[in-house]
Amino acid sequence: MNDAFLMKAWKGDLGEEVLLLSDDNCDFMRAIGCELDLSDKPIGLGVRSHRYAMFVEDSIMKVLNLEDGGAFNVSNAEDLLKALREFRFRFVMKLGQNCKTYEV
């Protein structure tokens, strides 16, 4: 949910091996349950996305590190890499009762 200018800057830094996708209408954000309504806040930010880090392989979401509110505790690069290492060592990954796999 970033603007085109930020996405272009990231792409310039990351190169061709990384695919960046935009979610202009917030359809994906809503589908994975990451909607965060900040309309009632003093500066009226409207509907945004929770902060998260995701790993997708072969169109299957393998890891979703979802932050609570405005926190920055599990979506950083180190935590995603840790989750990927743990995932690789398990045949079946169980993230909890409410975990769902979404096709993207």
C-alpha cells in the first residue's frame, strides 16, 4: 500500500530479481485480515494496513509475521529470516488455530 514513487525507489534499490506488487484498492490487505482503521485518530489516516512481513513461495503464503497495532517487533528482516529458517526445518508449520493459507 505504498505510493508509486516509493515503489519505484525501492525497485531501483532492489533490482530486477525482486517483484514488487501494489495493492491500490486494498483487496489483498482485506483478504488476509490486515485492515487497520485509523480514521478516528487525530490526523485521520483512514484505512491502512497493519505492518507485516510475508514470505510467499510458489504463490503460497508460507510465513506471515503480523504486527500488533503500530508495533515493530516481528516484521523486521531478522525476524523474517529467523521464521524462514524455522520453516525450512519443519515439514509442517503450525502457526496457530486461526492460521490460513491464502493463494496470491
